[in-house]
Amino acid sequence: MTYSLSSKNRQASLALSDNKRYELFVRKVAEEGEVWSLANEDGWVTVTGEDGENCLPVWPHPDYTLDWANGDWADCKPKMIDLATWLERWTPGLDQDETLLVVLPNLKEEAVLVDPLVLDEDIRTALDTVE
């Protein structure tokens, strides 16, 4: 079940540095067992990185997606991927597709851009401290 996230806490966490937001994402995903992104009837939302990479934005809570579901993404809704499915199917699939992850981007579109295998390792390490 998704944890409670106040607007104040959401804004405060978005003001953190890219690396601190990455750490927050990893910790919350390990604790809550959920990864969130945006999707519409055509599929998952992706963005193009500075060097032309295909990238999937991800968040630890659906409320972080609210500021993103507008403009070209107005028809998108937050969609949850449970952590077991993420680790078992999404990580290998994203790696095979050479898709990077935009982890908990702020409203200036700044975030850590990470390889799915690196994120996988960081989440698994965090899971060891949660369990």
C-alpha cells in the first residue's frame, strides 16, 4: 500500500540534490515495494536524454507524477510496478532495450540518470537493510 505523502514533504524532497533524491527513491522503493511511472493507452512515458538515450522516469510515490501529467502527458496516469516484478522483469528488459532511468526528477527536469543494473544493485542493497 502506498505510504502517505504530504504536499509539504513532496516539495521538500523535490528541493533535495539529485543524489539525495536518488537515495530517497532507493530507500522508499525498498521500504514500500513500489516503483511508479506514467502511462497512457499507448504505453509508458519515456523521454530522450541529452545524448539521445531512451529514458524512463520513475518515482517512489504516485503524487510525484502529478506535476508531470500535463501538456504532452496530460492523458497519462501514474501506474505502479511492484518491486518483485521490477527486479525480475523490468530491470532485464530495460537493460536489454538500453533504456536508462530518470530517478525522481525535480520540476526543473533534473535527476540522476542511471543504468537499470546499477539501480537494481542499489535497491537490492537497500532491501538488505530493510529486511
